[in-house]
Amino acid sequence: MLTEDEAVKKVRTYFDTGYNCAESILMIMQEYLGVDVDPKMATGFGGGIARKRAICGAITGSILVIDIKYGRNSEKDGREPAYERTQKLWDMMEKKYGTVVCRELIDLPQNQTRGTQPKGHHQICNRVVEDAIRYMIIVLKE
């Protein structure tokens, strides 16, 4: 299993080699938690949901991880363990960046969304993905 520092460092490697933001989160948390997951379950979340630049893929990927550990197995199970951690992660990211919307994080004009890759987005996304891992580890420990 990875340490927190190793997880933060390695997520950049996944992102730099071509995994999207959500896939990178899932790949790291697979190693950090020691659970078996497939990155394809997060592919459509990249780029703010299929490059629609909506909710950040690092957030949606992180929510998948929360659900892997704290999600329900039955309709009778409580939602609160997953909801509370999701809300805390969301709040931490929103406090740091002022938003959890991909388009706003990468400073993309409102009229440009689908498929657009603005200059410098990769550096911004690397920071966001690294912070998502840091915050994810915090909420998973609670």
C-alpha cells in the first residue's frame, strides 16, 4: 500500500501518462486502499463529465472512491457515511479553489466547453488532482 506522500506524487504520474483526472484518482486509491478497481469505471467522468466541463473529474473520481469504501450494499443501509465524506471533500475543494466546476477551475470561457483544452490546463489539473488525493485521504481516515 502507498503512503500519503507516495499517493500524491504518483497521481501526477498517472495523469501525465494519459489517464484522465477521474481515472488517475481511481488508480491511486486502488493502490492506497488495496482494493481492485478498473479505471474504465471513471473514464466518462474526465474533463468535467466527458469534457462537458461540468463537475471536476477529480471530484467525481473521488466520490467513486468514497462509495467503494462507504457506499451502500443494500437499500436498507444508511447513506450518511458516504454523504458526509462526499460533502466534506466537496467543501474542502470548494474552499481551496472557490469552485468544483471544471470550466471554472481551468478558467475556460462559458461559451467554450466540449473538447476544449485551454493552454495551461494540464498544470492546473495536476494541482487539483493532487489536492483531491490529499483531501480524499483525510476523509477516508475519518
